[in-house]
Amino acid sequence: MAHRLRTVTAVLPSEIGARDGLAYSLWLPAPPNSVRGGVVILHGAGSCKESHYDFARALLATGFAAICFDQRGHGDSEGSMDAHVLEDIAAMAAHLRAGIGDPNAPLALRGSSMGGYLAILAATLIDARAVVAICPASAEGLRRGLAADALRFDANVPALDSFLASHDLAEAVRSLKAPLLLLHAEGDEQVPVQHSRELAELMSGPGSRLIAVPGGHHRSVQHDPELQAVSLRFIERALDQP
């Protein structure tokens, strides 16, 4: 008996481009009027936007738009990472809202490691309604990696070090009003889970929580399907609020 092979069509970004030297991919549900909000996805040190396409596709399937982009010094983006990193995130958030067609569209941030650190810092700047931070790095840890040339990306070292020195994560968490979901593997070999436990003590946004997962490693949480589903539900609850 002949067997018919099933053709699987890959879900691709709606738009791939660059703005002000930042390479991005924009993911928009169809039709446009079904968009429930958007998520700015931030990769970690030495990574790239493509590493988080799995989560962008998961968002798309539930009616959320998303934008992934290469931080400066990474992937296809131009220039070195410097003290303007938060302005770059704000520019990508604005482009996501423009793609949705609503300058006030509700947004969330989701970041891993260095991206988790930056997601928390950028939340107030882009008026995010929720933040998901996976194994978020500390400013001190990033500064040590920067000094040792161990972060695997191109940086303007004096400018970025000055930025990190002046942006304390504990203070950012303490002042964050949006709900924050911290996800951390207890087996993380790069950022100790104790870091997230200490941050969790400072959270005040309604519905904020820490999930510490037994075992795992620094990159295991971000691609775990069950934990991605937890992140999706957390974002849904926050963005679907009036």
C-alpha cells in the first residue's frame, strides 16, 4: 500500500528586516484584528533572535504578536552593545506596536539570562504589563563576564560597564509594578538559583511568582514546553486584563 507523506508547513515570521541597524523578525497573527497583544523577546549574551523562534511560534498560536531581535553586538545587528541598550528595546517595542496597528497595544517582555536582566529594566520604559525573566543574570555577573571577555559578543566595554554599574536589578524588581514571573533551573551552572530567590523576596507586582525547577541547566528552562505554557498563561492573564 502506498503511503502519502504529510507536508508540514513551517510557521515563518510575518516580516524580517532591520531598523536603525537592529535585525528583527516580526510575528503577527492573522487576521490582524485577532491580536490580543504583543511580546518583546530578548535573547541572552552570545545568543541570537532565532534561538527564541519556538516561543514566538507559541505566542502566535494563541493570538499574540511577537518581535525577536538581535541585540547590538549579536547576530545580524550593527554596532556594539553599549549604554543605549534600553533605547534599542524601546524602539523594537514601538515597531511591534506599529505592526499590531495600535500604539497602545498591551505588551509583555520575555527574556533569558542577560535578556531577563534587560527585560526587568525595560518594563517601565515600554509600559509593559508583564515580565517573564528566565534565569536572569545579575549586573555584577555581567560585569565580571565583560571584564573577562567571556560574554561572546561585541561590546563597547567602558560604556556597557558603566550602564551595568548604574542599573541594579534588585532595585528594578523592587520598583516594578507589573507582575513578574521568575523561572530558574536549580541546576543552573551560570547564574545560581539563589539569585532569583533573592529577587523574589522583592517582588510586589500582583500575581508575581518564582518557579524554581529541580535539575536542569542554564538553557533548559527557556525551551521546555511545559514552562513555555506556564509563561503563556502568565502573559495571557496580564495582557487580557482591561
